[in-house]
Amino acid sequence: EIVLTQSPAILSLSPGDRATLSCRASQSVSNYLAWYQQRPGQAPRLLIYNASNRATGIPARFSGSGSGTDFTLTISSLEPEDFAVYYCQQRSNWLTFGGGTKVEIK
Amino acid sequence: QVQLQESGPGLVRPSETLSLTCTVSGDSLGSYFWSWIRQSPGKGLEWIGYVYDSDITNYNPSLKSRVTMSGDPSKNQVSLSLTSVTAADTAIYYCARGYCSGGSCYAGFVDYWGQGTLVSVSS
């Protein structure tokens, strides 16, 4: 099983700040990686697929990069609604999720 | 607007079978991949499996011996059955649709999700 490790566990930032979230895979997943956002009480929402492609309707402030084992989700300028938990997920070998990064208001 | 709604018992006894249904509105089952994913405080998000074309399935290897999924186009529903449940199966269960873009549909990325249904396993 491919293990995805996300860091940091918690990111404390202010609205308008730039957020950089990391996801590391235990073995190469090529570019078969997605990022999801989950707000309290809601289901996750697909933000990025194939490492760097924004899903339909996702604002341009969200961007993804990386390939192989190291990936990054960047939120260029945090909006109030962006404070949430973010998960990475791979589809290279079965389908697994990382443990999440919580982006909280500083 | 595509909507997914999970339904089923909120409480299941240990060793019994968990059965859930996902009713899809706003689109047909069509050629999409339909997944079941669960979330618990202890295990986080866990992909249970997916069904395609009503009866083509792929299950999580760790759950494969206990899982059955199917689709019913006439009812626009997808179903999940998980046998021999234990407390470790207590979770919020989501159904979700595989993401399609630019003529490609992905089993492993999902965009539309149901609201989720909490299933507790307890005697």
C-alpha cells in the first residue's frame, strides 16, 4: 500500500497569506495525485487532479505541483472559506488518502 | 445539478451485514465510476471500492473478502454491502462519482459526493 504523509499537520495563517501544503508518497505515484478540501460537516471537495489540474469550478488561487513522490498544494491568498482540512490522495496503486493538513486561522 | 443521497441503517450489530444505498438524481449512472468511501477518526478517509457499468467492480484489497457493490440503472441507485462488521467499521459512509473531464473519466478521482451517512457498529 502506498502511504501518503502530509505536512504540516496544522498550518496557522491569516486571511490573505500564502499557504503551502506538502504531500509525500512512500513510492512514486507519477502524477496520479489529487487534492481535496473538507470543511466541517461537509464531504470532501475535489480541488486538483493529476497533480496540477484544477477541477471544474475551482478558483485559480489553488494550484498543485509535483510528481513522483513529492507534491505541493499552494493557495496563493487565503480567503475566509479556505480555512479547512486538506487531503492528498493517490490512484497509482489502489486509492489511498493522506492524513490531512488543517489550515486554521492564526 | 447532480445529487447523491446515501440511505440505510444507522446502527448495525457486530457480525451482521451493513447495507447502504446511494440514490443519484440529476444524471444517470451512465458510464461513470461510482465509489464508496468511508471516514472515521481512527482510520481517516478510506476508499472501499467502486462499481462501473453496474457490475464491474474493484475493491480495496483489505476489505475485498467482505464487500459487494452493484449498480441498478433502472432505479438510478448504487449499493454497498459489507459483511461481518465489527466496531472498526464504524464510520461515515459516502458515495461519490468519478470525475470526468476532457473526454476522460477517472475511477480514482471523485467530484460529486453525497452528504454521508453515519453507521455505528454496536450491540
